Amino acid sequence: MALNNKPKKSTLENLENKWPKKYRVCPICKNRNFVMTENVYQISRYFPHKLVQGPMVPLIVVTCTNCGYTYLFNALTLDAVKPKS
């Protein structure tokens, strides 16, 4: 799912509130610059030899611009998506 401008801006603001700039340091290369993807991704529990089933976790992906280290943030916590009713 792609974030349009308004949800992307509010998601970025929520991320910045929860992950203050002084703590944004890559644990691998010590870079301080990151980019947030414009899409929401999901992961699910692994079931050998079966199609994906069960609950999904929506994620916002944030990546270090230097080494590519990737953080996964829960999209529900950042209000990027709304919980299923």
C-alpha cells in the first residue's frame, strides 16, 4: 500500500516524535541519515509449505542512506494505517 502525501507526512512526524533525532544513529556505520519508504509492507508468521495465512504486521521501512541497515516500524503504532475493525 502506498502512502499519499498527507499520511506520509503524518507518519514521518509520528516517527520523528517517537525516534528523536539525537537517537537516530545507524548501529552499523554510525551514519545519521535515513530514508522512509513510501509504501507500507507486511510480514506474517511462517508456515512451511503453505501460502501466507494468519495475522499480518504492517510495517514502515526506514533505511540508512550509507550502509542500507533497515529498521522496521509498526505502521499501526505510527498511525500510517488504521487497525482492522
